[in-house]
Amino acid sequence: MRLLPSLLLSAAIAITLPATIYAQSPTGVNAPTDATQEEQPALLVADRIFITPERVLVAEGNVEAFQGDAKITAERVTYDRDTGQLTLDGPVRIDQGGSTTILADSAELDDGIQNGLLIGARMVFDQQVQVASVQATRAGGRYTQFSKVSATSCHVCSDGRPPLWQIRARKVTHDQLERQLYFEGAQFRILDLPVFYFPYLRLPDPTLDRATGFLVPSIRTTSQLGTGVQVPYFFKLGEHKDLTLTPYLSSKTRTLGYRYRQAFKRGRLRLLGAHTRDDLQPGEDRGYFFADGFFNLNDGYRFTFNIKTTSDDAYLADYGLPDFDRLRSEVALERIKRDTAFRTSFIHYKTLRDSEDQDEIPSRVFDLYYQKRHFPTSIGGETRLSFITHAHERTSDEDVVGRDVARATFDAEWLRSWIFTSGLRADARFGASIDTFNIRHDSNFPDQETRTTPRAALTLRYPMARREQSGATQVLEPIAQIGWTQVSTNDVPIDESTFQEFDQGNLLSLSRFPAPDRREDGATGVIGVNWARYGANGRRALATVGQVFRADPDPEFNLTSGLQGTSSDLLLAGQLQTANGWSLAGRGLLNGDFSFAKAEMRAAWQQKTVRLSGSYIWQEPDPDENVDDEISEIRLDGRYRVDQNWLTQAVARYDLSESEPIRYGLGVTYQNECVQVNMTVSRRFTSSSSIEPSTEFGFTVALTGYSVEGGGQEFKRRCS
């Protein structure tokens, strides 16, 4: 019934009403002021619209007015063209862009909605945080001033029960340009009980993403540092940079943490750190500093850096920071294109292990890598030319333990594949490398050494596929390889390849050492098979079995590498994923005694309310890897959502070989539409000469809607 009068009068109303009534933002949030918005026509819809003899426009019954992203609804609207006065009889609702809403019993505004009075006003931000008052006054199109105010993001029940928390104030001013709320005579109340009083209080408009002010404080209790409070303060230094300072005070520590971030047109920068004076090391300045970032340069180059340093070995563990055992800092320049790859970097290592001497580890490392691909039409296939340089230095100059090594490598390789009509695929590769070494501070090796390594390999694959009646697909691929390498000499130190792994990634490699300081020598053969099954609803299963045979054993391989002797251990690897949330992955090296030298397994189960994951690792003792005792460790992670409001999380690491725990942790989170509470407890059992076992408790409370993302749409309080 309302459609006919609206169609007949919409054109007349668009001419009669001034465009500024709807072009200005009623709430002042992101108010469009450009000419395009101001020229948009206004549309008025009502049950009854008429113009009185005094040239007063009257709209009655379910009135709705639109222009751009602004919408006004009221029971009755009166507009006096001569005086420019706009009167709205309620209930009145003014929406702007879906982010801010003003509700009122009645309102009197000027024709541009710049100034006026609203009775029984309430402003709602993002359909969550609301500011309710007896009346509100708009001034200058920028400020909305509320009197006798209650502000909260909690659900307010109509039965008169107080919300969980609220801020009562004598007056609140909303600055639509700066998007700030200024409170005067403010009381913070919990269940209507006054807790704090603030003569003046400023809070960001919840629609503002970044604003200077306090962030969520936290309480941290540890057995070493006692009970302390962390109160971060955020400084907005501009649209693209900010600084956060976090004082941490307890009876045993005075710490100032900081974080600086800046975004550039071509990159970003982040600095993290802290300065500490505590009772753990009295009279000593302690702290840490991390920096990372990247910058995109001209011609496709990219500069990256990641720097880490700390005052002492125990600082990170004492203050609950990432528990590194070595700090790796790197500065790199790289450019990756379709047929070329370039990267150079400088790396520095700082050890935090009691078992290592900083002067005797290769702490300064330089790397350069360049590779170029060509596709010759005369012989087909692909050629790869590579140039690699590497150097590492120790700060010690003593013989053997202070050894420094520099290496330059030139490598050339040709690869080509053929697929026959029977489905058989053949891959051929021929190549050669030249390595030049410069060795210092080690009398066991010559100062200069040059090594040549020609190589060749032929790999055959025969993939076969079968489709089941259920729609699942199985793929079976037998693999066989014959390889040959000829290493001229191995009279060079092995610093980079001290740890070796045998897995699916290097099953068909001609050298399974991780770096070119050591290369495999002699004839080899590989047999293996890949199997896969892909079912409906995401089900899949993968498996790989492989073994390496060589004419002569290579004594450079570690005991647990699985590659010693003329035949390697049997590589077994597989993955399983089901439709009901289960996933399983495992890998192991089965030796001739039908026992595993190394094995690892990961499992996970995920549902809507539950997520569990676990991993297990096993390794036999290996003196070459500084593992004197067997490793048998299990790790479990889990989370369970009890209901809409409660979430629990837990983590555990346990050393099965020593029958003792490594770390336990438990966390509980409660969240509703206006508050989030986190409680955590963890225990670290590991100890060394610089690190003691410790227990840590954490507690944070956040008023959602102001300082952190709210859950007003996800969590709804029931009033019944």
C-alpha cells in the first residue's frame, strides 16, 4: 500500500528537500562530503505524505528517508522549508553505512543535520557498543554531546538488571572527525557497583582501527620473578607507523618492553625488545632485541633482514619469550625469476646452549647462490648453470677448533625427460661440479683443495591409475634409478653436513648430504614405489617405500642416517586423511634387524568443538650428532570449546626415555559479548647452568568493543 504514494512523490520530494539533509553524515563517521555524494537524490517513503499551505512537508506513518549510505526512519517527519527546521517524532533511527546508529525518542535538527537536539538518545557503534543518555545535542556537524550517560558493550536487558560492566558519566562528547569519545566525571561499574572513578577519560570510537591509548593489561606470576603487571600503551605515530611500550613491574623486576612498526610503500620494519633490571642478575642490565623486515627494490630485487640478540643465555626463558637455543641473524638480498635465481646473505649465530662454546662454533656465515636455466633446442631438455660460494668463520684462532673454511662451487647439469606410448617415463641427468676450498687454522687438512665430481643418472617411472566403483582413484608408481658419481677427493673438513636425513625428498638424489662440502661417491641404485588413493569428501592416503644400494659403503654417513653400508635402511613414509577430521603422517627408517633407527609420527583430530594434535619422535644414540642417549619424546596439543563462552587449551611435552616431563601448560578463556578473560598456567621442567625450572601464571581481562575486537555478533546474552 505504501509503494504507490512513494512512487508518485519521490521525484517531488527529491526536488523539495535540500540535498544537504541526506548528504551530511548523521553520525559523523566517515561522512561523505564530495560532490558526487551531495548530488545523490533523496528518497522519502511513508504511508502518507503531504505539503501544508504554509509550505511545510509532512510525512506520516513508517517514514523512511534514504540518500547514499544514510537512512532515517521515524513515525513522523516535518520539514519547514522557510526555517530549515527538521522535526522527527519517534521512535527515531539514523543509520550511517551500517557502522553507527543513533536512536532517539524525538529530534529537532537543522536542514543539514549539523545542529540540533535529540531526546532520549542512544548511539550504537558496530551494533555492539552503545552510549545511552537522557538527551544529546549535535553541534557544528562534528560533535554529539550526551548528558547523563551510560556506555557499555554488554547486552542491556529491558527488565532493569544492570549489565556486567558499564561506564557512567556526567557528560560524553563524540568527535566524529577524530572518532574519539571524551568522558567527564566517569565511573567504571561492575554490576552497577562503582570500581574506579576518572575525572576525565578518553576512549577511541570503536569504529577506529588504531588509536593512541592503553591496550589490554595482564598479570604474570612466575616462581622466579614473582607477581607482576604488564600495562602496554599504544602510540599511533601516523597512518603507517606505531610504537607500543610495555612496562612490566613486579617485586623482582623492572622491565620496559617496546615494539616499533612502520610500513613503507615497498616494505615494512618491525623492532622488538626490552630493557630489564631484576633480582636474578642484580646490578646487570638485561634485555633482548629482535628486528625483521623487508624492502622491495628495483628490478625485482628484495632485501630482507632478521636480527636477534640477547644479553644472556637465560633471558628469553626467564621472561616467557620464544625459547630459542641458538639465535640466528640474517641479512639477505635476493631476486627470483622464471629462469634465474640469485641470493646472497650474511648470517650470524649466537649459541644459548651450555654445551657449546661461542668461539668454537661457525658463527659468521656468508652465502651466495646464482642459477641460470636454458632450454637448448638442438639437444632438447634443460640446462642449469650454478655458481655457489660459502664461507664460515669461528672467532677462535686455535688449531682445529678454530677452523675457517671458504668454498666456491661451479655446477653444470643437463636434464631431459621422455614419455613413451606405454606410459613409461624416463628421466636422464648429466652434470659435473668443481669445488675449490680454502681452509685455515686446521693442520689436519691442506690450505687449498680442488675437487671435481662428474655425475649421471637414469630414472624410470611407470605410473598406473585405477578408478574404483566408489569413485576413488588409486595411483601406483614403481621407481628405479641407476646413478654414478666420481669424486676426485674428499680430503676436506665436513662442517655443514654433520647431520644427514634420508627421506622422500632426497630418495633420488645423487648426493644425500645436505651441503656440497661432502658428496657421495660411486655407483648407486634406487628402487621404490609410490602409492596414493584419493577418495570422496577429502579422503586420501599416500605411501612411499624406498631403498638405496651402492657399490661401496660411504663411511661419512652417520649411524642414524640410515645410509651406512652397501644397502640403506628401508624408508617407510605415509600420510592418511579421513573425512571425519583425522589426519596421520609418519616416517621411519627400518634397518635389517627390523628396528627403527629414526622414526616420527604426527596425528591430529579436528571437529567443530575439539582439536587434538600430537607428535612422537624416536632416535637411537648417535655420537656424530652429539646424541649420547636415545631420544623418545611425545608432544600433545589440544583445545576444547565447552560452550559458546568457555574455551580450554592444553599442551604437554614428555621425555619417555627419561620418564620425566619437559613442559606442561593449561589455558582457560571465558568470553561473552563484552568481556574476555584469559587464565594460563605453565611449568617448564628443563634446567641448565643458566636456566632454572619455573612455573608461570598469566591472567588478562579485556573489555571487548573498545580495546580488542568484540564479539557482539557472536555472543548474545539472554535476559530470560
